Amino acid sequence: MVWLMAAFLPAWGAHSVERIDTVLRATRQIEVPSESRLPLYILPISGQLDGVADGPTVRDYLEKLRQRGIAYSVNWRWKGQGSSPDPGTGSILKIARLQHELGMQVVANASSCLYSFHDGSEPTLHVDADGRTFGDDSFGRTLGCPFGVDHRIPGIRNRVQSFVSAYRESEVPLDFVFVDWEVDGPIEWNGAWESSRRCIRCREAIPEMDSFISFQQAIREKRSALQKQCLSDPVLAVFPEAMVGNYGVNPHDGYRYWYDYFELVPENPAIPVVREQKAVYRPWADEFDACGYTVSMPVIYTWYPVFEWYDYDDPDSRWFYNLLRIGSNAGAHTSPGIPSVPYVHWHTTAPPEHDPDASLVTQFSRERYAELLRHLLVRGHDSFFLWCLGRELETEISLLHKVYAESHQHAGILNSGQPFSLTVPVIGSGAMVVSGVHDEADSTVLIIVSDFDQDRGNSFPMEVELKGLPGTPSVIVETPGRFHRISVGEPVR
């Protein structure tokens, strides 16, 4: 299934503050904010202040966002895009100065700088044995040869460098640069393997073309090199402490448990997938370190097809199981020194325009979604990155911000504690899900318990075993689905 790409791209450069007003209306100031918590990131408001000329107005909006623990990102658009400001003199640097003065992170969305390596030009296309060029149209837009884009690197890298240099010359910091770079560059899915088999340049670059794993490794190495050379290296060379990352690039266990809107389920038996009920989990190359990224950004979305993957009677179990698996996978494999900021989305994601079975797909409940978010925060994730459509924004940010604001009450243990429960039980069988972090200094845990066994009924308060901690201590949990800070023994002296 392929969805229209345009529906999922941010409205870069929009100079209306309507979406920021929506966010401010749907959220409240955090009563006891913790400066140690990473802020909440909201893609739909990215760039909305960039063209606002009134400095006091911009400052006022930034201050209101800061009070809510919400970051603001400017949009980097290189000079050749016409209506975009010159990076050396544009309003983005004024915003950066204000953010720094207010104690906010200085954040930039560099997505449009990276598009596109595959610009449709002849040199970027595949070449067959007869010397004819061709493109791969299986992604909703035409992609070309993974090994035909090297000449594009200097120009794209220079776009990023021009902005980085402007920040350095203006003596303003740069704390976080992210991209939502997806349908471009080398990709191994859909019709890519077949196209590369036809391409003489690909076959020369990948001698073991008949092995999908060898093909995937070569493609991901090339994709990672492009991101490193054009994004992480230019940023980190000047701002070595900055967070740099891309949508969907995170440490993992070698598999991916979700499909993006432009990706097709592999039907080739030569691709070594893992099947669970109707779900098809794909092998995924280790790309995070090769990209040079310093922040993990997994994608935890309610993708429309997921609902039909599992046969659990409880509709929420279907969503919860898949999303917790994705989040636990990333959290378990991301080292403690690397921040993790997953993209999240509550509304059913990317439903087809016309589907007679659409009424059979039940929306993930608000209550269970909030529980999931709490589990993610104690399974190694530091904040959230919200993507949604404009019409969804008020509901999405309201649900997300309530849980995020709660996390400030537990900032200390969330920042320094160690996750001890990262397993994912088969939730559809009525399992109990326990997640938590342990603070050895005072022998306390911050846990959340979600109970999917309807037969247990209203059995809380409940004694719960904390598997993963030495001695498997038991604690009494008063309420399911909420944070609980509980002592588990004598403090460490």
C-alpha cells in the first residue's frame, strides 16, 4: 500500500501562527518544570514563527512554549528556494538568539536541505546493460541508482554548512538539528532490489547481488554515508555537543516492526522475514552509528495495517503490543548516553482513502495511548516528537502533553535510573505489562503497570513482581496505567 507523500510532509515555511495558537490553547504551563528534561517537539509548528517580523510577538510565543516545556524549531531553507530567507541574515538567527536568552534549546529542521539526491536528472538514474537509463517508480516518486548520486553530495552538504556557519558567525548555539528524510536516496524495499539487479552500476558495486542481506547492507551503508557526509558531519564539526538525528533511524535488534506509508510488504521468499500471525517483520541493517547521529528517533505510529496483523479480541491490545514492541526494541538497544526522542502519533495513521473495511479498524483508545506513552518514558526514551495532520493537532498535543508534563515530577529517576523491564509479553493473551526504572541510590523504582486481563476485573491494589531486579521484589500497585514511585529496599550507602 502506498499513500500520497504530500499528506505526510510538514508545511515548511508557513508563516501563520495558527498551529502554535492551537498548541497553546490545548496545553497548560508545567507547574514544577525540570530543566533536566528534554523538551517536547512538535513538527506541525515547525517554522511558523520564521517569517513573523514583530520581535516582541515572537518572544512572547517562545516564552509561552518554554513554560509548557515545548521546543520550537526553525526551518532551514537554502537561498535558492526563492521565498526562503538568506541563512546569514534571516529571522531564524533572531529566533535562535531569543531561544538562547530564554534558556530554550536552539532547534532546526533541516529536512528540505537534504531533498533531493534523486532529483530526476539523468546521471542519478539506473543504467541497464544496453546503456539505457531508468528509474524505480515503486515508491510513489521516481528514485534512481544508489551509486549515481555522489555528484549531488557537495551541493547538499553546502546547504547544511551554510546554515551551520551562519550560527557560528552569529555566535549563537545550535542544540538540535533533525530531518524527516525518507523517500529519497538509497532504499532497499519495494522494487529496489529488482531495479538494482538490472543496473550495471549497482551490480558492479554489489558483487553479491543475489543475497538480499548483502544488498541491504550495501544500500544502507551508502544511505548512511550520505547522511553522515551531508548532515551529521557538518553540524557536529562546529557544534560537537548538538543532537543530530533523522526520522526512523535508531539502534535496534536487527528487525523493523513497522512499515512506512510508502513501503510494501516484501513478497520475495528470498528476503528472510519473521512472521507473527499476519505481521511480517523485516530484517534491518545497523545504520545508526554509521550515520553519525547523536539522537535516536524511532517511529511509534498507529499505522493503519497494524490493526489487522493480530487477532486479539481487545482492539487496544493490537495497537499496544506492536507499539510497545517498537519502543522497547529501540529503548533496549540505545546506549544511556544517547537521547531517544521517538516520533509519535495517536490517530490511526495513513488510512487509505477508500477502504470498505475501514469501519472495522478501531481507533486506539486515549487511555491506553496515555499508558503506552508512560511505558515508553520508563523504557529508555527521553521525550517525544509529535507528527500529525493539522486537523489532528489539538487532540494530539492535548493527549501527549498531559503525559509529558507528568514526567517532570519524576525527572530525577527518569534521567538517572536504569530500565529493568524491557520484555514485551503477548498482550492479547491477557498479559500484565510492567515497565520501570530503578534508582539504586535510594532503592526506589518508578513503574507503570498495564493489565489486559479482563477476568482480573477491579483487582487493584495489586501485588506485582518486579522481574528484572535482583531478588524479584514485589510491590503493591494502587492503580493501573499510572506512574508509581515505590521503595524496594534499603538505600545504597
